Amino acid sequence: MENDGDRQDSRGDEVRRRTYLRSVASATAGGGLASILADRSLARAVEPSSVGAVDDGGADASRDPAAVFPQSVMSGGPTASGVILWTRLAPSVVRDGVALQVEVATDDAFTETVYRGEVAAGQITPAHDHTVTVDLDGELDSNRRYHYRFVYDGTASQTGRCRTLPGPDDDPDEISFAVLSCQDYQNGYYGAYAHVAREEVDFLLHMGDFIYESANGAYTGPGQGIVEGRDFDLPSGASLAETLDDFRFLYKTYKSDPLLQSGLEAHTLIAGWDDHEIGNNRYWDYASRAPVLPEKADGHDPEFALELTADGIQAWMEHMPARVDYDPTAGTLHDQFRLYRTLSFGDLVDLVVTDERLFRDGPPCPDTNRVSCRAEEAVHRTMLGARQKEWWKGQITDATATWTVWQNAVLTVPLTVGSDWYQVEFLQDSWDGFQAERYDLMQHVAGADVENFVTLTGDLHCALAAYTKSHYGELDGGDAERVGVELLTPAVSSVTADSLVDVSTPWDSEALNDLATSQNDHIEFMDWYRNGYTVVTFTDEACRYTAYEVDAGTDSADADRNKLAEYRVPAGTIELTEEYNSFDENLGSDWF
């Protein structure tokens, strides 16, 4: 494992923070971040020059691609005519004047090549951490799988598979997604990715928390500590990421895992993000026009938070092949970096991806009693920001596919206990903390008469199937109608949801699951206790949700996998039809 410094104690952290703040004192809360991003050399996808036959230098199976491509390969940003391909070269192998070649074929032996290109040596630089993203938009056919590889100085990379979107006039029979979220490297292993690699899904959806910013096991399970082989130190020596090098180190470390690589090699990624890509529970302070990182000692200092957010964005753009809008000339961060976007999968699925961290207000009830606090109902509170919210409404209204799907970072439906003034929301970091805006969005879905509305969610570290409603009684006492369903994927390796909720010791796991469903009549199924992933499949006839448990305590491609639940939603209805539920099988106490 790379290590450029020893972990520091808290006193050393504080000295370094103060020095670091002085080094960025030229930034201002009003406009500093705009200038920070504009002045940075952020990674952008390049269009390689076309070349003839790729020279693999006689590469054979005896050559280890990991020595040249230590983070392997991945693809993302699909369009109907291309994808973005990604790799990173080990700095020690980079030589002046040596270009990187890329090859795409319809077969994994590369006998049926459809594209060959070359990335100039000058585009492989430390300024982008030696990462390369190649944009092949306009080069490939729609709705096709391809195989791809890179070749550098005679060594061929690992082989990846990628897929383009169906075209606007295509009528696909089926579109399937493996949905993943929350993969704390220090809390568990990535057997889920090995199983995903073997799934015949069309795309990966990652809901966020691809990395965690911690090096000291801050987010591991109670009393558990860092799992074997996952201990490391950040280059800065801090316990939470504080520099661009720290964020880059985290991506390189996470993506060096062979099981993670196998899943990313096999399928094209559609990436969102959540908080840990920069800082836990991060939000935006509209008064100072700067982000807030509440877990950091200086996270409320606008200058520090601005600089660190820019570092996190820069590393994300270097290491995540996503087709996002970036305009360095815009005057504010919210205009410079736009994660939210829509992807269309022929006439079957319209996927609306939102950014629920860069615009959100802070917690509604900090340092107060949640039972008496009602700030979560305040009409001015926003998670999406005014412009993104209006964009979202337009995308929902204009969607024409059979299924309208929202790739949403945090739980939309309430998770509460009690009622009226004695009702307690467990998760004010979710949409329960933004009830007026949630009401506005769900009223819009109801008013637009959207059929087949599905919300796919991560963040909560559990599996869940629920009904989304026009309201939940928070601002409207009238009758609530169902407007769609919400399907939540468990965490790949992060602590499971039961560890995030303070509950009484007499409750066993079945009682806790029963509590969630009995106190929240919109929730049909919930499992608080397992890591894993989900597969969501869409056809003209139905949406199918299958949740899997994968043992995150085993560092193996053969980690145990079990089906937790399966639900079907017939098209034209809002009805979760249970087809399998592990609790119906009386699996016994060994599961708990």
C-alpha cells in the first residue's frame, strides 16, 4: 500500500490544518471556489486520434497488466453512440513520447475491431494523476456491447466490457441495472462486485459513497475496527482527507481491489455521488456561499471547505468516467459543475439523475430535541436548489418512456416512529429533513399523472421496497395517493443500517424490521442487517427488484450470496407484488 507519511495525532492535525488554511487564504467565501476551479487543470475526456492497427508489442498472458494499469479499466458516460473509457498508468512506467493506444472490438479476442485510437503522450500527466478518460461518443453503434483495452509501450491492459445506450427510436425488450452504494473500504470486502461482474445486467448504477474520506476507521462498525488488510495512512497524515493527494490516494486504493475491478471491468457505470466523496453530511451554506463539512475541525470555515470541496471534485473527475457538464468560466460552483442529468434507454426507461449534496441546506434541527423541532417542514429548505428542482420537474413531465426512473441519493419516503407531535424522524439527513420540498416534488408527480414512476435509492445501508405518495401527512391532512415505488439498495461494505439507529436492546432483527413496516404503512419490506446489492430490471410489462445479501466479511470472489427479497411492479399499476422474502423462509437465528 502506498504511504507517503505516518498518521498524525490530533495535535499534529490541528497544526497542519492551520498551516493549510493560511496557504489558501487568498480564497474568499463569495467567489473563491469559482476561481479555484477555474484555475485548476481538471480532467476532461479526450477524443483520441484514429490510428491503424494497434501495436500490442507482442503482449501475451505472461505480461502482468497490473504493473502498468494498477487500477485496471472502467467505462462510463454512455450515449447512444459511444462511452467514456478510463484507465490510469503507473507513474513509474510513463515515458516521454510514448502514446497510449485504445482498441474497441465486438469480441474479447479483438479480431473484430471497430475502433482504434491513440492518446498523445502529452495528455498523460501528473496534473491528472496519470488518469486518462477517452470519449468515444459518435464512434460506436447504439444498444451494443463491446470489448475494449488500452495498450501502452507494448503492454495490453485488462480487458473491459462496455455498452452503449439504446437510440431514441429503439424499442428494447429489457433494460437491467445492478445498483450499488456505500462501499467503505475499511469496513468490509467487495465480494458484491464479484457477483455483479457475473450478472448479465446492462449497466451499473452507483448511488454514491464510492469512497469514504476516512483513514482511521471512523465509519466502521461499533467495536469492529478496520478489517484485516484495509489499514492505511493518507499522504497528509490526517485521519480525514484534507488534500487533493488524499482524495487521489483513496480512489487509487479503492480501485486497486481486484473484486471491485472485476465489477467495473464487466459493466458500464452511471455514477452519482453522495457525501463521503468529500465529507460526511456535507451541505451548502447559502449565507456564506460555501460548503460546510461538519465532521471536519475546520469544516465551517468557508475558505477551508471551499478548497477541500474543490479537491474532492477534482479527484472525482479524474477517477470517475461520468458525462457531466463542466464550465470553468461560469461564475459560481453551482454553474461550473453540474452532476444532474438525464439518460434515455430507448422508449423503455428515462433515467433522471440528481445531485443531492452540492445544493442542500444544512440539518433542520441541529443540537435540538427532534420531538419538539419542526424546522424540517420549513418551506424555504432545499435539497436540490431552485434551478435543479425546476429542471427535475421538467424532466419528470417531459419523460416519454414506459418507465420514469429517478436515480436518487437518499431515502425519499419517511422512516418514523410515533405520530403527530410525538413523531420522530430517524433520518433528517434524508428527505425527512426537507419535507416541504419533498411535498412539492411528489405533488408534481401526482399532478403530472406520471405512470410507472420508480425511485432508486442508496445511502441508508439497507434493502427496502416502499410506496412513494403524493404526501405523508406532513403538510397536508388530506388523502394521499400512491405515485410510485421506491427501491433501495443495501451497502456494498459499509456498516448496516441497524448500526446507524439507536434502538433498545430487547428488539431483535425481526422486531426492528416489523417496527419499520408497522410504523410506516408505505414500507412493504425492509432489511436493516445485510450488505449486498440489487438488480432492477425493466420490461414493457413490469419492473422487477431483487435484493441480494453478499458477505462483506469475506475477501473472496466466492463470498456467500443469498437472495433477500424479490418484488414485481406490473406496468400501469402501483403495486409491489412480493415474489420472495427471506423472512418468509424462517431462516433462523444464524442469519442474525
